[in-house]
Amino acid sequence: MTFPEFMRKYLTLLVALSIFTALLNGYYASDVKTLKLAIPFLLFVMLYPMMINLRVEDIGKALKDWRLFSVAILMNFLLTPILGALWTYFLFSHADPYLAAGFILKVTVPCSGMVAAWTGYAKGKVESALVLVALSMVLAIFLVPFSMWAVAGMYVAIDPWMIFQKMLLIVVLPLAAGLLTRKILVRKYGPKNYKQQIAPYFPAISTCGMLCMVFIIISTQAKLIMSNFQWMLLVILGIGTLYPILFGLAILFCKLAHMNYGDSMAVGYSVAAKNHAITIGIATTAFGGTLAVLPAAVAPIIQIPTMLLYLSLSKRIKKFLYSGDVQAYDISRH
């Protein structure tokens, strides 16, 4: 088993272990604040490797398919923040206000780095998934600050300009470095060797940085979390109920737009698989020292099982998409 395969297979267990050990460390250790000194380095380890495989130069392909573009934008930047605000009102209106803001942030930042991989496992169109990830990351720079101001401002003071600056720092700089790195590696090793032998390691390295960041985040907030453990359970409940609804709505809109199965699965995963690393980065830099980071730290525990759920339902999803169009369904099977 390779290192990337190990990280992908056991990520849920590793996140749970990181949270558990962090709670023990933060509850019993006397000085955990010194761990925060490692945050800038870990932000780099999380974000830079994740950006290397991102192909923003292919964004133009998404603009040529109005259905792919429209459904993804509608779901990621309009319906998701609205539903996130609704879930927050019912689950976190009486909790720490920064926890509420953090939950909205977690469900608003789109597109995990694993979107293409999950789409591939489901025999969807990986090229469409890659294009949607790149497009969503670029649009998120401008739209996430507005979404946070519009729907999270009722809980904490939100400065959209400050969020925009953090998005630039967290997305644009690592992205520019990632694009340059990929060009150098492709030129040196060739496109095929890069794709097969090198590219799979970058998400795994990013995940290692995320696990260390989760450990620090939970450690520094351990005593508050332990005294309000129901908050962590509410985060799990919120993500576990909201994400499947987001995926289901995305598939429904794809059917209404008469999109094929490959593109539909790409859209579904781009909507329901949220980005942990960028969310942790924003929460840490914009709301540092608060419980805004908790939803992003806990989310991987439940996000991966929900991704597997969609994968297990892929055949039924295909039948649903092609229901009433027997000829298209027969073609899709070959």
C-alpha cells in the first residue's frame, strides 16, 4: 500500500485519532499555546501541495458548458450558504457565536481536493471535476467573503474585506506557487510520470499538514470543547444531514438540466465535498483563537463516510438521471 493510498483509506480514523489525542493533550497539558507557533508552517504544508494539482488554466472549458457552470455556481454560492445559514439557526443559535460562524464557513468554502478522485471512483467525468474545482476555487476568493458577511454577520462581526485578504493569502499565493511547481515537474518528468507517480503524493502531504493542524486547533480549545462536548456532536449532526441534501439537490438540478451521468457526479461531488484545508486556513487566520475552527477540524470524520455513501448509490443515481430516457441509459452502460 502506497503512502497516498494509506492516507486516503484511513483518513477518517486518523482524524478521529488526532482529535482524541488533542483533547487529552489540551485537557491535561499545562502549556499548549506554544503549539500555535507551528501554525504558519502547517498552513503552508496544507495549502501549497494541494494547489499543485489544480489546473486553473482549464477554467475556460467550464464556461463553454453553461449547464455544468450554472448548476455548480447555483449550488456552491447561492443555495449552499442559504441552507448553511438555516442549519446554523436550528443547531447553533444558542451555541458560541464563533462556532456558528465557523459552521457557515465550513459549508460555504467549496470543493475538496478529493473531488476529482471521488468522481473517478464513481466512474464520473474526472475532467469536469477538475475544471469545477479550479473554477470554484477562483470564484470563492470573491464570493466567500460576501457570503460570510451576508449570512454569518448575524452571529459575529464580519469584515468582508478582511476575509477577502485572507482568501488572497490562502488561495492565490499557494496557487501561483503550485502552478509554477507543476510546470517544472511536468517539464522534468513528463506528463505521464507526473500524473501517475508524483501527483498522488501532494494531496497526502496536504492531509498530513491538516492532521497536525487539527491536533493544534483541538488542543488549544480542548477544555472549552470538553465542557461543551455537545457542540462537536452538533457539528457532526449538521454536516451529516446537510451534505447529503446538497448532493441530492445537485443531482436533481443536473437531471432537470438534462446533464449526463459523468458531469452530474462531478457536480455532485464538487458541491458536497467541502475543502478542509482552505477552511481551516481562513478560520485560523481570520478568527484565530475561537471555536470557528472547530467545524473544519471535525468535518473530515463525517465527510468521508458521506462521500462513500454517494459512491455506493452511483448505480441508482445513474438510473434516476436517465429515467425516461432508456436509450441514453443503455448508451451510458457501455
